[in-house]
Amino acid sequence: MIINIHEHLWGSRDIETYDIVDVVERYGFDITCISKVELPGGRFPKNPTREECNQNNRDVKELMDRHNGKFLGFCLINPTEPGAVDDFEGWIKDEGFSGLKLYTTVFADDPIVDPLAEKAAELDVPILFHVEWAWPELYPRDGRFRYNPEPDDCRSNGLHIAELAKRHPNTTIINGHVNMLGQDWEASIRAVKACPNVYVDLSGSGSSRGCVEFAVREAGVERCLFGTDGSIASSLGAVLGADITDDERTLIMSGNAKRMLNIDY
Amino acid sequence: MIIDANIYLGNWAFRRVTGGNADEIIRMMDSFSIGKAFVSSMNGVMYRNCEEANIELLEGIGNTSERLVRFAVINPAYAGWKDDVVDCFEEFGFQGAKIHPGFHGYRISEELVQPLFRYCADNDIPISYSARMEEGIEHWALRGLENPTGQEIDKLLAEYPDLRMLITDLIGFDDVFTQLTPRDNLWLDISHLRRSDELELMIKRFGAKQLCYGSAFPFRAVNSPMIVMEYARISEEERAEIMGFNAERFLNG
């Protein structure tokens, strides 16, 4: 069984319009956790409005309903918008979403995140953070990557995640895509090593050899999760080719996610 | 025969990278039924005098040289590089040149470095050009590292139509990819593709004949490009071209 902890429903970027339904069928993912962060026009604003987030979540819900059981939704919430906690609770309890997606509106350890973290613990669902670890003063803002980050958007790194995790030891947090190309995955994993409530999402375009083994060694295999975030072959190849046991691979590919998401089947 | 057009031997300065020796490279090749690999020195990226890295490569490859095709790291902006060229291609049996302009501090458009491209074009020496080994954002010592542009690669290959060039380590959504003009003397390796549909897009843009299987081992997981190929919706002819025939054409013309 393969559970993919991190994928997206994309919108309009020309290179990222892969069909997620085709992807899960082509690569044989049994369950895919999915959120939508992109707004119409290929925008990734720092502050999506409440309605923009909810529309994205409605799009995910529609996908979930169309393909019963294959997709688990992670709802996008802007923590600074009014009604953030109520909306989060509604998507989980009323619409059957399985987690919360937080992007680059605020850093993970911003106090404004605390009510959401408390609610996540109460609802027993994880928070998946967009995490990067580029040496901050060098982070390129020249649009070289396909998406154009806004000036001063808040790209959390492992230290931000660790701070939040320590404040909320009962909240499950996922340190997103450590193996993204150009990221220091060693720093990212080491930063959360001492946080038992933080899982390491191994997705990423980097496919760096050694990353999976390092995560297993430092964080423990039971905190490692398989995800793809658009880099399907890179992420799959990194786990399938890692120098780990078959039992460890099974935990990463599905066992840990099943446990975390309370999946029985 | 499967050919891996992009393998490195040696050590890396910025993180522990295991497997960069001939024994482990051959073991990896055997496990994936790879018959031949184009190998260059990882150390040559960082050494000021990369000729020493080429000598290390020769020493390290030993009697595996039939399966490991040697590419000499050449820095045409460094003193004495012309002697390296004579040594490597006329005496030591290297079959291609590997260049790292970003790390070696030059741009391929500079007049200073044109003699290398003229020499390779005139002497049928293919050039493998690594677009990136690591990003400037990955380490404070790499700040200022510049990546190539598609325009300068285009201009170079138009100026030297007899020069054969393979661009390695190019990520699928990189702007360089969209700036490049398809041409018969340009090949691209697939080591950094993220998905099989990216390969299908590259085939539409460049043609299957201009793509080469490459893994960037030991930096990247070999399974990744293998998975790209496994799940790609392409013909068996295209698959065979990418997995080996194209690399032979790049190497031997």
C-alpha cells in the first residue's frame, strides 16, 4: 500500500497542470493527501482571503467526493483571517477533511497559529506546513523558480516548526518536503529531531541520495512519511532506492501515515 | 545497452555523499543492468586545479575503465588548462570534457574560454556541461554561484555547430529548459526530472533523440530517473534511444 502525504490540486501554471487523478493511477498511490494552495492565475499570495481559501477547499472536496476514498483533504486556512479556527473545524468535522495545510502567510511559530494548533490537537488531525531551508539571505527572489514568492512571505524552516511543536506537544505537525531541490535537508531534519510530535515529509524534487537514510537515523523511521509534492519520480525513487530495510520502507510508504491519520483499511 | 550519461566519482565538499568510488559505481550499474557510464570527478568541481582531480579519477577507476568512460574536468579559465587538454585527450584516454562554469567562475560566452570550445569542436571531443551541482542557496560558501542561461548555450552551439554538448543536472521546470532551442548538437540528461510527464514534455520539445538517461549518482537516487522511464508513456523505440543509443551518438558522433 502507498499513502502519499503531500500532493496538490493545481490550477493554471503551464508546467504544473498534471492531472492528479492520472498521477495517482499512473504511479499506483492508494491514498493521496491533497490540498490546493494555488489561486486562479497561478498566484500564491501571502494572504489569501478567507473566501479564496474556502473556494480552494471546495475544489478539493469536489475531488474527494468524485473519487471516494482515494483522496484525503487537507484544508488551506489563512491564520490571520477572521473565522480561521471555525472554518478549520468545519472542514474537518462537517466536510471530512483529514488535516490542515498552512502555507507562507506567517511563520509556523507565530502566536497567531496557536489557536489552530490547539484545535488540531483537539480534532486529532495533523498540520502540514510548507517548510524550506534555504540560507535566508540567499533565497532567490528573482522568480527563477516557477512560482514567484511575494516579498516577505513567511517560509518557515525547521526551527520555526520546532518552536511550535514545543509549545503544542499534543499537536501532530508535518515538516513539509525536506527533500526539495536546493534545500538543506540535514538542517531541516536536525532542527526537529527532538520533537516527537513532528513528522518528516520526505517529498521533494531534490531526490538527494542519503536524505531518507538520514531522516530514518535522526528522526526515527516511525516519524518519516512518503510524499511527492509534484515530484513524483524523485520522491518515489528516493524512498525505493534508500538503503533501509523493507520493513522501514513499508512504514514510510504507508504504515506511519495510517497510524497518524487513523486509517483502518 | 543502457548507458548512464551522468555519474560522479569522488567526494563532495558540502555534505557527505557516499558511493563515489569505482567499486560502488560498478555495483550500482550491475544492479540496474547499466552497461556503461560517463564518469567525471566530483572533486574536480571544487579543486582549484582540476587536473589533479582527473589524475585521481584515473587512479580510482583502475581496471573498470571499459565500463566507465572518462570525462575530464577542464577549467578553461585556469592557468595551464591547455596542458590539461593535451594530457587528458591525447595521452590519458579521456573521451569527453566536463565543465562547471558556475563553480569555476566563468561564463561560456566569455572570449577567454572560447579556445576550449574550438578545440573540442575541431577534435571531436564532446562536452558535458553540468547546469547545477548545488544551488547558491544551499551553502553560504556558494553565494554568487551563477547558473547558465539558455540563451548563452544556444549562442555557443550555433557558433560551433560541430561541437556536441550534453547539458546535465537540469531540472525540468527550470527556465533554462524553456530557453533552449532544440538542435542536433544538443543533448539533455534526464537525471533531475520529477515526473514521467516531464519526460514526455521534453520529448515533444526536443525529440527523444536528444535526451540521455543519466542519474547524477551518487548525488541522487538512481531509482528516480529509472521510475521516470518506467512510467513514461513513450514508444519502445524512444525508450531505447534515451536509455543508450543517444548517449553513444553524443559520445562518438
